[in-house]
Amino acid sequence: MALKQRLTDANHRLQALTVRGALALPEGVQRRLAGKPVIRDGQTLATDTQLALRLQRLAREVGAETLPIPEGRLAILRHSSITGGRQPIGAVRSLPMGNLKGRLYVPSGQVETPGPTLLFLHGGGWIYGDLDSHDAACRFLAERSGVRVLAVDYRLAPEDPFPAAYDDAVAAYRWLVANAESVGADRDRLAVGGDSAGGCLAATTAIEAAREGLPLAFQLLIYPGTDHTATGGSRAMFAEGFYLTSDFMDLATANYVPEGFDPRDPRLSPLYADLPKGLAPAYLVTAGFDPLRDEGEAYARKLAEAGATVELKRFPDQIHGFFNIVGMGRTSRAANAEIAAKLRAALA
């Protein structure tokens, strides 16, 4: 067993080196290796992303959704370790947040205390992901933005289905507001954010914060899932071949949403929420080749119609999951650097 594990680890290291090396090549060389440009809906997939997807297929790296959930969780960690690399950060410490576990990322050279702080909720379809799966992304975001990032390890389905993750996200934000001083956070410069399922949780947490009158200066919503009933549009157009698949989304919904619950429950699908006044300004990010693109952009329009300040940014050449690609390539890192700059500016 030990030998098999060592061989597996060596294979993963070789795979990581291969992908990172390929994505460091000149764009012209990458294009020849990636093949004919992929164009959908008037958008061209980034060459380095196309090459990474091709290498994933050649390595026969299967999607997490094709495995039993415990093995799928390990696959997600493996994918994130390959794409995230080792990112610098000033300091990291673990801390309890009531009944939850948290991890605080403090940027290098940050001397301002109290300072701006983002509560971060990871993606993974409510069934995958943890503090480690998004460690590199949180390091990158904190270091590039100069904002403290407090990541939360919320409960996952199927062990703890809806509304466990929603309840944990709201409880974590209430904890941050009540304990801001203990993590060096400025209560006037608090933000909530997340990617994918975490973007959904961030959106619904921001709604609850507005209803409760909790201080919240900003919401960072990275390709959030906002509609559990969505089927057409981008969900159909990008259902296969671009990392997030329809099978993944179906598995997530089947395990997170218990039988008998309305999938339009606004705690599940904020696109159907009755939005309150006083919502925090939002920066909502979508990816051009993402099944969740249309519902994310629909939620941005809903926020604007409700009177909230919202900036919508589509990265047309990116796929779902690019937030975790901070350790290789150029285009995803550039997009993430732009996101970090927006966070910095919003909480300056």
C-alpha cells in the first residue's frame, strides 16, 4: 500500500509539472499544442485553458462527479493542488468560529489593524471542497488585495444537506461581526464572498445581513449558482467539456437539496429572493464558458433592479473553476489579479 501511494504521489507531481510547464510556454506554441480555437457564443476559449483541458483528457483525469463522493473530494483536492501551486502569504492561522473551523490569511506587510476583512465561502457544489481545496486561491486573493481573508469550513452534503451550509454561512458572518476585533477586522470594512456554491452562500448571507442590519461593505460573487431550476442557455451550451458538467450539477442538487424542498427557496436560489433594501455593493464575476454564466448575470440584473450597486464582469475566455487556477498559466491568474484589485478598491 505504501509503495502504491508513493507511485500515485509521484504520478501526481509529474502531472503537475507537465501542466505547469506546458502553460508556461509561449502562446503560439500553446496554440499548436491545444489545437483549433474553441469558439462558442461568439467567445474564444483562452489558449492556455484549452491546453490544460486537453492535457487533463490525455492524462485520463476523471471528473469528481464520476467517483463516489469521498473519492471525489480527494480528486477535488488533487485538482486544486495542481492548479493552485504554492502561493506566498504573510501569515496564516487556524481559529474556531463558534462550532465551525476557520482559517485566517493575513497579507504580507499588513500593519493596519483593524483592517478590511473578507469572509470567504468555498465552492464545490455544497458536497465538495474545504479549507485546503481553496487554500492557494485564498492566499492569492489576500496577498494581491491586501485584504484579510477568513475562510470558513462549513458543513457539506450529503452528510448535512440544506439548510446546513446556508445556516453555517450566516452563523459565520454573525460570528465575524461579533468577533471582529479578535481577527483584526474593521467592522466598517467587512465583506463576504465566495465562488460557485460559495458564491451562492455569499449572496444569501449578504441578503440576511441586510435584513438583520448587520454591517457589510461589499459582496464578492464569483460565478455564483443562483437558480437550482435552470436548464437552458449557458447550462445547456457548456454542459460538457469545460470542467463543470451537467452531471456534476445534478449530483450537487440531488445531494444538497432534500426531497420535498422547493428548489426556488431563496436560501437555495437567490435569483428568486425578495431582495431587501440596504444590500451591500456587489462585484459579480462570470466566466464565458461556464454553465452558471447566465444565472449569475441574471442575478446581477436582479440586484440592480432592487437598487443595489452592482458591477458585472464577464471573463469571456474563462471556464468555471478559474478562481482556483492561480499557480499556472497566464489568463486565469490575470483574471484573479483583477478580482483582487476590485476587492482592494472596494474596501480601501
